[in-house]
Amino acid sequence: MVVCKNLNSSEAYLIVDEDAKKAFAWSGEGASPDEKAYAPKLAKILAPDLELVEFTEGKEDDSFWNSFDGGKTEYASMKELGYAPGFDPRLFQISNSSGYIHMKELYNFQQEDLSINDVMVLDAYRTIYVWIGKGANNIEKKNASKKVDAYIQALQDGRKEADIQIVEVEPCGEPPAFTTQFPEWEDEIAATWMQDDPYTAAQKKIAAEREALYAAKKAEYNAGNSGDFKDPSFTKFGLDELKAGTPEGVNPAKKEYYLSDTDFKAVFGMEIDAWEALKDWKRKDAKKKVGLF
């Protein structure tokens, strides 16, 4: 799918429209001479049978915009966003994984370089984006503004501090002016940033399985007992009370379930889910030893 938001004033593009039988060589305002010259040459290789139409930014007609899915939309335009011709965006990683906080530049960067566990800084000339990864820690977040301020003060390319805006960005909330700074931007890659890491996913799976087991056992218990018994989830007694007899509303065959979680673990040396996994004869033996059978 070809969409207008992928255009960038700093580049030159070849857009092939098979339906219109045209190939468009588009040169952004900041494209280099080599980039501008290469797009028409590429058309001879990729679309030799189509009519070649060349446009410079700001001189397009409707046929060009109609070649995009969704027509003309917002894109990274130098005129609107204040980009400087010839400026190359820069990407930095703020991390304390090595034991101290540092801001390291990543050269020839791509979308995969955005680390969900760190804070990333993208210098797009008039705007500096602070991309806060979901897994970034408080130290990295707290020091990000200090690192960015120091970076701006050290600039020697003619930019004035007052003319630079700092914008915070969250994963999957990047504007077109951010995404177009990368050679390619894939929504599928961005979607993986919102997924849980393997450890968290495993913990959630275990918790869900425990909850399902508890629900199944509770349903089994309720199905096998009359409505005259009290629900052990909400009715608790001490060990001595249960050993002395059968309190009113207690199922005599399920006394252990009326212990509190703390008492249950102290009496049987395990959690309720581990108890449920035991064979019936093992549960009976354990209950006999503590006087609950």
C-alpha cells in the first residue's frame, strides 16, 4: 500500500501507478542531486513501459496525489516542519544498562534500533523527539531531559535553542514527521513494542491457569455438594475449631477448604493449587495426620 505519509522532503521517490499507467519521479526540497537523478533512472528499470512524469515538491498536480491510497495527506514537509536542506536526522539511545546513564548516537539507524527498554532521542532539526520506551526505567526517564538540554546547548550548526521544540512520543503514537525519518517504517514492527516480554507473558499465563483451575475446582465443589453448605471462599475457621467438630454450614468432607490461606499453608506446607494437584489418597493421609479427616 502506497500512502502519502511516507513522503519526506529530504528524499526523492519513485511512485508507480499501474492503474494510471504512469510512474512519478518526485524530488523533495531537500533531496540531494544524486537522489534526484536516480529516481528517473530507477523508473527505466522498474517501470519501463509506463509514462514517466517528474515533479519537484510543490509543483505536483492531482494525478500525482491520486496515485496514493487516501490521496494527499500530511507528510514530513520541510516547508511546514522547518527542516533544513541537507540536514540528516540523528538518533540517540539513553540507557543506564551499563551501570551509568549515557546518551549514545546510533548511526545508519532504522526502526528496529528503537529500544522499547530505553529512552530514544530523534533530532529532526526543528523538533527533537523524546521517544519513551514502555520498558524504560525511572532513571532513564528522569535524566532524558537533562541529556537533551545538554545536547541542544552543544549544537554548532546554527540552530538557536529557542527555535527547537522538544516533543515526547510514546510507542505506537509516533506522528508522520517522526516515522518518515526512518528508511522504512512498518506498523507490524511497532505492534511488537506493546507486547509483553517473555517473562511477563509467562507470569500472566501461570496466573490465568491458576485462576482457571480454581474456578473449575470451585464449580466441581459446588456441583458435588448441596446448597446447605457455606461457601469456603468466604467462610473460614481456625484449625482447632475444625478438629473439634464440624461447625454449622461446613462440609465435613471438605474441612480443609475452610482454613484461611495462611493456616492452610502452615498446616499442609503448600498452597491450595498444589494441594489440588495431589492424588486423593495423599490428601486423605495428610488430613488424617492433622485431624481433619
